[in-house]
Amino acid sequence: MFELKDYHVAYGQSEVIKNMNFTLNPKEIVAILGRNGMGKTTLMKSLIGMIPSSKGSVTLQGKELKAMKSHERVASGLGFVPQGRMVFSTMTVQENIETGLTSTKRNSVPDDIYSMFPVLQEMRKRRGGNLSGGQQQQLAIARALASEPSVLLLDEPTEGIQPSIIKEMAKTLKQIRTQRNLSIIVSEQVLSFALDIADRIIVIEKGEIVLDTPRDAVDESKIAAYLSV
Amino acid sequence: MFEEYTMSELTSIFAMQGFAGLILFSVLVLMALGLAIIFGQMGVINMAHGEFMILGAYITYLTSIVFSEHLPDLFSGYFFLAMILAFLGSFFLGAFVEWSMIRHLYKRPLDTLLATWGLSLILQQLYRTIFGAREVGVSIPDWMMGSYPITDLIEVPINGIFVMVLTLFISLGVYLIMFKSSLGKQTRAVVQNRDMAGAVGINTEKVDRYTYAIGCGIAGIAGSAFTMIGSTGPTAGQLYIVDTFLVVVFGGASNLLGTIASAFTISQAQSTLEFFLSGSMAKVLTLLTVVGILMLLPQGLFALKIRR
Ligand SMILES: Nc1ncnc2c1ncn2[C@@H]1O[C@H](COP(=O)(O)OP(=O)(O)OP(=O)(O)O)[C@@H](O)[C@H]1O
Ligand SMILES: [Mg+2]
């Protein structure tokens, strides 16, 4: 349903994502693993349209997204949770979630989002910037879900979050997938989290896919080798 | 400078000058609101803001002429319609300017500075061509003239109160738009993080156009108010742009309450000091005070307290 073909992204002359091909299936969770600087964020930002791709195509349900602005991609069904959360810090929690409603016809936060993240309901009048890192992560996910995406993109959601909460996040994300019938692409460095959540694991190295394997067939030591320097 | 007056005389002088400064206060608030919205939203310093105000003033002038020639019976109410037309005129000119010029220059602050300055010159020349170099004045309907005595020494000018009340309503309206409406939420999101706002589904270009146009429209309303304290000429807007910048910086850009408080302080200081000193001395003193306070509070009078 979501497909990259011969996909390239470059900053000026330097090509960071090279010749990427992959297809995301409905309700599938794919983890993209790679060390620092291997191009995960670049890939994610280009998929949501924050930076342009230089070559190739990206389609969602057969529709070409390449020429679309970010907001058009969101309206077409992409949701994005960036590295470092990027919540709107001077806006309240509720307002943050409401910004995600812009591309929908709704104007109040649907109840199921609050029931997924009870902390956010409790803190809905607080400013986003005054939440803890973990709470901000939940807020960023809630904000992305508010636009009712069919594909959710998460860039290193575990960064700076303690292990017990990481486990919980994996559970929540899988629950969201089942409840809302969406597919997830998540970029990661934490192998245990990726193994916990993903149906399929992709490893990238210098912007190229070097391994693409179903979760069940994973050779952990091989992936660990890719991830260690 | 106060020695030659008695205490009660001083009180009335301050009160009278204070009321006399109300229209200046209103003009400054409206101008600063527009400028701050545009700057906060897009990082564009709108050097043509004074000309958008003057457009509003000319529209008010034209409306008054049309009413006095064709609808003399309704003349007493022309000002309400004039304000609405002034808003619309400046709004649509603003939207056009954003679409044709500014949107191509985002991320290049110096270029927008130059471009809007160029725009201000173009508009001034246009006004000169269309309306002539001579300054024009509007006639104020009878009911807005004169003043209302409170004590035997203190009188309140009616047009001052009227314009101020209108200004407060408009400020309230702006507050509601910025903090309660969906457009306001989108605007604030774009202000905080443009890329991220796009990535949650906000059409940032549309938000930019509306914000710029609304900012200019409010300047148009300021122009309507301005017709009551000054005569309208092609370059009259230039005189106000510096004071407006002062108000914005002093109030702590992008803070509504700060803008109002700072416009109040500056217009009142200006108006009161002008009674005792010459106009330029009053300006110097006002400036020095503002600079002094900004050294103590670099963020301006009001700054939001959050973790960044
Ligand atoms: N704006 C930019 N201009 C030029 N090069 C960039 C830019 N942003 C990133 N890069 C380069 O692109 C490469 C990939 O960066 P990217 O941020 O995508 O890595 P990442 O896999 O997300 O790393 P991390 O795990 O640290 O988040 C790096 O070599 C980086 O230096
Ligand atoms: Mg990254």
C-alpha cells in the first residue's frame, strides 16, 4: 500500500538515501535500523515532505506523493512523529493534539486518543513544553494520530526514554495498529524495541538497504553486528 | 518642570493629556498588533505597514466624501462603514502582496525588509498619483465632536473614547482569533515550528496569506482611527512606523497584553510629556526610558515562561 521505488534523497551534492525500494503492507510494522548518521531521519523527513526527494517515487494507495507538500501528504494519510518530539511548546497539550485535526473534519479531540493516553487528558491544560520527555513523546504520537493516518512514521521514538517505558510504548503502538488498522514505519537504534514491535526489520547503512527480513527469520547477532560500530 | 502647577492642576493636566493620548494609543495598538502578528508569524518586518494604514485612512476619507455628497442623512454613521471598508481594502491588498511578492522571499529576512520598503515607496507614489500630494482631512460627524466634562477641569473627548472602545473590541477579537479559533491555533503552530506544522497537516502557505492579510487589515483600521488625529497624506504612514516598532519591541513581540500595555505606556508618556516639553524632547525622553527598561528586561515587558 505504501511503496518506495528507486527512491533517492540528497542534500545538495551529497546523496544520503540511495536507490531505496520497499513496500509496506497493510497493518504491517516495519522497523528501520541503522547507526547514527545512516540516514534514518533524512528518510523520514523526506517521506513527510519536509525535505524533497531527488529521484524515484513514493506512493500511498497508488497515489504519487512526490510532488505534494507536507500538509497534502498528511491529508492523504501519512502521520509523522519526529525525532525529538517537536511538540509545540507554548501551546497546551489539548491545542497540540488539535493541530493534528486540521486535515480532518473534526474540531474536538476524539475520546479514544485520550483513553489511549490518559496522562494527556490529565494534563490537557498544561503547556506542551512543560511535559516530561516521555509525556511529550505520547503527545507527539497523539497529535499524529489525530489526523487519522493510514501510515504512521515514527523517527527514533525511544530516544531518551527509560527501558520500562520503552516496553510500554511498544505495547501501545501495537495496540494502536490493531485498533486503527494502520501501518507503521519506525526508525530505531534500539534492537530490543525493534524486535519487540516489528513484523519486519530493515537495516540501512549509508542510505542503502543492506538487510530486509521478516521478524521471525531474524538473525539477531547479524543485526547487532550492523548496529555496533 | 512641575513647580509652577498646583497639585490639582497637575492631576487635571495628566488626566486631560491622558485622554488626549487615547487616539494615539488606539492607533499604536492597532498598528503594533498587525506588525507583531506579521513579524511573529513569518519573521517579516513589514516596512510597508504605515502605507497599509494610510490606505485605510484614504478609504475612510473617500467614504466620508461619498456619504456627505450622496447620503448626507446617513453621514453620522459613515465611520462604521469606513472602518469595515478600510479593513477590507488593506486586507485584500495585503493578501495580494503576500501572494505576489512576500511568499517568494521567506527565509530571507533582509530581502523581505528591502522588498517591503520598496513596496512602501511604490504605495506612497501611487497615493500621490491618485490622491495628490496635498494632505486631506475628513470631517468628523457631529456626535463624535466635542467632549464630555467630568469635572470643571477635566474633559473627555468623545471621539477618543469611541475609538478606544472600538480598539479594545478589535484587540479582543484578535485575541479570540489567535487563541480560540482554529486559524489562530494553526498560526501559533506555524510560528513555533513551520516544518512541523506542515507535518501535522497545516497548510502553512494559506496560514501565511491570511495572517499577513489580517495584519494589514488591522493596520487599515488603524488608518481609520488615524484620520481623527492627523491629516492623511501619501507619506503620513512613515511617521508612525518607528513608534510602532518601538511598541512591538517594548511589549515583547508576539504578546497581545504586552503590546497593549506598551502602546499605552508609550502613547501616554508621549502625550503627557508633550504638554511640559517640546515634542522632540518628549520623544527623546520616551525613547531613553524604553531603552532603559529594555536593558533590564531584554524580552520586553511580558515574556512567556516556558521551557524551550
Ligand atoms: N541539513 C543537512 N545538510 C547536509 N547534510 C545533512 C543534513 N542533515 C543531515 N545530514 C547528513 O545526512 C546524514 C544522515 O543524517 P540523518 O540525520 O538522516 O541520520 P540518522 O540516521 O537519523 O542519525 P541519528 O541516529 O543520529 O538520528 C548524516 O551524514 C548527516 O551529516
Ligand atoms: Mg535521526
